[in-house]
Amino acid sequence: MVKSQNGERNIVIELTNDICAINGIGPKTAEILKKSGIYTLRDFFYNLPRDYENFSAPTTIAKMRPGKVVIRGRILSIKSRQARKRRLTITEATIGDDTGSVKAIWFNQSYRVRQLIPEKEYYFAGDFSFKNGRFQLNSPSAAEIADVDIGSGLSPIYVAHGKVKSANFKKLVTKSRALFAEIPDLLPTVPAGTRKDALFNVHFPQSEKMVKAARNYLAYEELFELILASKLNRRENEKLKAASIPFDASKIRDFVASLPFKLTNAQRLAAWEIFQDMEKATPMNRLLQGDVGSGKTVVAALAAYEAFLAKKQVAILAPTAILATQHFENLSKIFRDFGARVALLTGATKDKASLKKSISDGEIDVVVGTHALLTDDTRFSDLSLVVIDEQHRFGVEQRQKLVLKSPDGLAPHLLSMTATPIPRSLQLTVFGDLDVSILNELPKGRQPIETSILKGIEVKEKLYPKIREILASKQQIYWVCKAIDDDPRAETMSVKMRTDKLKSVFPKTKIEFLHGRMKQAEKDDIMARYASGEIEILVSTTVIEVGVDVKNASLMVVENAESYGLAQIHQLRGRVGRGNTKSFCYLLTPDDMAPSMRLRELEKSSDGFHLAEVDLKLRGPGEIYGSLQHGALDLRIASFSDTKLIHRAQSDVDKFLLLDENMLKYKELMSGISKYQQLTTLN
Ligand code: ADP
Ligand code: MG
């Protein structure tokens, strides 16, 4: 129970109460909101506006000029009709003020008929332009006069939740205005302000400055939660016990000498950090970060070899069967002369039961597979090292499951590997429980991949000659498309359409396609034939994104490039240039638009870290860690550029953790961070 600050009135609200406690939310509305994850009062208050409409300084209808306008006017008439084109509803209104009237038009927003009541006055903001033979207001946003702050002219815009549109949510917020005063603080310390003011000010915007300060407050809360979650995870991890794996200098030296290349300094350093971790009796929790092609696999092999020397088992997890197979083949080669028994376990594995028995009997030393390897029915005799390729991290719960796989209650050492660079700010917050090793050096002889942006109309003139050149020199090509199936309405080509098109232009070339909906065996077959050089052009979706290593591929084409995050394109680009030949990447963009500055960064930079920073700034963390998006990392306010705020939060969290009783005292905080603690991309 939470008492109000002054203690006298003793009004209490429980933020964990069901949203039905809010005046105006009946069972139907509650059901809709719950579908969007809004269950409690807390969720309700934290459903922050996604933006604000500025209705300040409205003009009169007579004075409107083409462009963005704001007016204040009455609805004179409004109605919806079905357009001849199927699935298009057109809503038209006439809006009037003392100086005249204007038509407004909306597409597929028939709810406007219910929202906007004839004779009632509203603010409208939208584009005033010449369409269909007249000047009109196109899809203007609308707000009730009472909902717009008189001083600032600001009105919040909320994400629509099904039938609960922005305006409906705004009404609910207005109705619960009095509740805000009762919101207790979440954190013991904050830089400035109170939580109830911050939440009030984002929902009832009185000035841009106050909104900014309020969002800053909430960003701080979020940072505090993330950092607390990661520090607690680190603590939990330190409580676990692991088998100490001794470092065997001379055996490792022989192993390194057997490799067909010299390790880079960065690889040596990373391996050294890993060996030191593995010697400890607490489990390693390390992230090995390195740009595509930086050679992470061999570092993992070194760690695996060390575990093998200590007679321990190793599991290596890859996100796809293709990648698992490739790792299996590489490791089998590397380990051939060292006696380690390596096995592959994927969906396609024939006699799974007998392989699983060998694993549990300890007859296999290194198992490579997809994450299905960690399901309950795979048992190990002595699992001591888990390597996860191209995944970001393990949540607490998954860690605990792994402990159960080991007979002595020991947790395996964990090494995660990723080619997605993690900016410093995220390392301090979201990934704060991990130790990090970085491969910041590519093996010798690699040349930067020449990257160019091309418009669709330039393909024939500029890209086709390049393709001919590549084919003539017996090199191979990847061509990445967005969609699998044909969609006549879409402007971009599907995998199938593009394949047909290329076949018609290059009739003598062996061209095939690959996508995620194909059967595993089929995918594996195509990938194998591409790797062997039989297939010359492979058209595919982003399934080839991670890890696959075909040294002879030297041209990557990414269609629809604007729709991807930079880090993702950088990953795709990393599929070529893995041998010693000069490689190229072409990014295709629409004809009718200048390429974005964002995309231009890819032409200029081959530094994954830099690209990740750009993405983080412009598109938030979800874009970089796409797979995390549907996990817990849908942050309300991604404020990772404010390093001062991050450091402040760090030191406040440290102080918070000094007092164990805090964990009991700050219940809401502790329950809120559990979702971050579970953060994992293994799904
Ligand atoms: P990634 O970090 O993208 O997973 P890989 O481990 O697949 O990179 O390595 C890319 C390629 O570079 C592989 O063919 C690997 O054999 C090779 N390689 C790794 N380390 C070195 C090195 N030190 N010198 C030369 N080639 C190397
Ligand atoms: Mg790799």
C-alpha cells in the first residue's frame, strides 16, 4: 500500500492494480489495452505519448496557405463512403470558422465520423494542398479544444491500440488526472524532480521545456532499472560455481601452431582473457565482439580446446542449421589431429537418440548445434563451456537451466559471440553484466568492400556490367531481397520475381533462390551448392545474414536497402570480401527518393562500431538488436546518448545495492526490472 505524501488524506493507489480501476475503462476497453500489454495502472501511466501535435498559433481558414497549417474550426458536416477501389474508406468533412470553410479528407479512418461531432469545435493540423481539383486539408489530426494545453498549444499523440485510438486514450488520461498526484516515487534517488510531476508533464504538456525535463526524468528511471538489472545479474552469476579449467600453455601453443594462419594480436588477447575467466571457479560470462570476418570462430575453438584438455564437454550453439554445419566442419578440421570428438546435432540429424546417448555418456567432447541443443532432453555428462554464436545474451533463467544440465550443480562457462557492435553506452547499461573482449583487427590481406548506392534505374547500366565482370572471373554473387512472395502491389521485387528477372538477363548463369520458409534440407542443399561454386548467383532473403563463409563470393546486392538497419546491412556486406579478392556491395534504393544520409554512411565507413552508433542515435536500440525488439528491450525512452546521465545512474545503483534491505523496500522497482533480468534472444 502506498500512502500519499501528506499522509493526511490517506488516498492510496496501487500501481499494480488492474487498469479497470481507472474511471472510464470498462471490460471491453480493458481487454483491448491488455492485448497491447497495458495491464496495470503503472502500464497505463507509462503508456507515454509517442509525439506531440503543436496546435499553437492557429490561423484562420481565409488566411491558410499551402503547406502545414493549424486551424480552429467547427465541423459543419462529416461522412464516410466506400471508394470504388476495394478496402479504401474515404471520410470527408467540411470545417468552418468565421472566415470561411474548407474540406478535409481522411483515408481508412472511418472512426473520425464517431470522433468528430457536428457543430463542435476542434483544432486541426495537417497538410493544406491542391488535390483532386481543389485545395483541401489532407488527413489532418484533430484535438478537442479542452485537450490542448492553452499555454503551449501542445496535444499528446498516443499509439493507437486497436479501437482505442489516440483521442480515446487521451480522454482516459484526462479523466484520471487527479490520480497523478498520488503516484509515489520509484527510485530512492533521482537527479531532480518527482515521478508524479514527470508523468503528469508528459501527459499534460505545458511547454516543450517541461516535456523535455519530464522525459529526462523518465529516461533516468529507465537507465537506473537497466543498470540495476544487469548488476543484479552479475551478482547472481558470481554466486554460481563453475569448474575451474586450467590453462595449459604448451598444449595451447602447439594447437595455435597447427592453425593455417597466424593469430591476430586481437585474437591472442581475447583468447587470453577467456582462458583467465575459465580458470576461475565462477562461470565466465563473456561477450566476444568482432566485426564480420574478424575471426571469432577460431577464438571459440581455442576455448573449446582448453575445455577438452580438461576433459570437459563443450556445446556450441548457432542460430541456424547452415551455420551450425559450417562450424561443425571447421571445428572437425581444426580438431582432427587433437583427438577431440566433434558431433553435429540439428533438426536434420538422423539418429538423434543415439547421438544424445553418446553425449550423455560423455563420448562426445564438442557438440555443435542449434539452440535446440539446450532443450531438456539433451543431457551432458560434464558440460563446462557453452559458446553461443551471433546471439546477444542469456537471461538469468536460461543460466539456471544450464546449471541443471551439469551433475554437480556447476554452471558452464559462457562465451557469447556477436558481429553486431555494441556501443559503449549500451555496454554500460543493457549489457552491463557481461565482460567484453573485442576483436578490433581484421586478419591481414583483407580489402575494404567497395560500397555504392544505386537507384533502380541505374541497375541495367551500372550493376549488370559489374555482374558480368564478376561472373567472368568465376566469382559468385549474393542478391538480397525483402520479400519471399510476389505481391503485385509492392514496389519491390520478391525473391522469386528477382530470380526470374535475373535468369532472363543472364540466361547461361546458374541462379537459384533461398528463403526462410524453405525446408531445412532444401536450404542446406542450396547453401552447400553455393559454397561449392555450382550456383553462381544466390537470390535470398536475409537468412544468409549471419556467419556463412563463402570465400569466393565477391558481390553483394541489397535490394530495398533503406528498409534495413545499418548494422544489418553491414552484416550482409560481411558475407563478401572474406577471401583475398576485391569485393563489392551495391545498395539499391527507390528512384524517386534521394538516398538517406544514414545509408550514405555505409559508402563511407567500414567500421561496424561507427555504424552501430549512427543507428543507435537515429533509430534506437531496437534497430540494432532487431531480435531483441520482441523481447524486453522495447524501451520507452532510449536515452543512450547522455553519458553523464548513465554515469549518474551507475553510481546511484551502486549505492542502492549497498543496502540489501532496499530490495525488499522497493518492490515496484524490483518487480519492474525482472523483465530486463530475463533478457535473452534465445527463443
Ligand atoms: P567471424 O568473426 O565473422 O565469425 P570467422 O571466424 O568466420 O569470422 O573467420 C573468417 C575467416 O577468416 C575464416 O575463413 C577464418 O578461417 C579466417 N581467419 C580467422 N582468423 C584468421 C587469421 N588470424 N588470419 C587469417 N585468416 C583468419
Ligand atoms: Mg562467425
